[in-house]
Amino acid sequence: MIETWRLWTGEDGDSHTERGVIDLHPEHLTSSTASATSVHFAETAPGADLGWHPAPRRQLVITLSGVLHFRTRDDEGFTLRPGVVLLAEDTTGTGHVWHLDPDTAWRRAYVVLADDTDVGFRADA
């Protein structure tokens, strides 16, 4: 299983977090195929932060390097490290903030998801 954090917008208009996994087929150890509209890469300098904002689109964010700390207005939080995936679905509402550890740049891949595609996210019980 691949550790995944989901950010989503609740009925209260605030972003919320949910820890889970992207399911892998037990025989092949691969996920089901999800449709994407684009992929791009980005880098942010160590120690950077970004104030309150919703996700610009529904996307997977795959961290390649760096350690990133997220927080919502309800003070829910989580940390992304290399190998942990973010499913960003909080495209409306009050959004979230993040800040980077000061020692490593945040390098990541964005996979912009096609409308209504299922990435196989399963929340922890």
C-alpha cells in the first residue's frame, strides 16, 4: 500500500484531512489506472511556506524530496515526506497552509486528475 493523505472540503467550507492508502492489487502490487490530464514538476526552496489557499485543481502531489508540513483551519495536520502521496481535493473553501523544513528543497510531481477518475484511495479505518 502507498501512504496517502487526502485534503478535501467539508460541508462547513473548511479543508479537512484524511489518512489512507492507495490500494494495490495483491498479486501484481500495482494500483488501478487513473486518468490524468497533465503532469508537471516543481521545486520550492527550503524553508518556504504558503499561506491559506485551496488546491488549484484535483490532483495527486508526489513528493520526491523535502519534508512539508500541512495544517487546516481546524488545526488538523500531517507531514509529507518522499514516498508519501497527497490527494488534493480541497479545491474550494478556506484551504490549507504549508511550510517546508529548512534543510531540503521540496521537489514534486503534480498529476492533474481527469474529472471523476478514481485513484483507489482508501481511508484508514
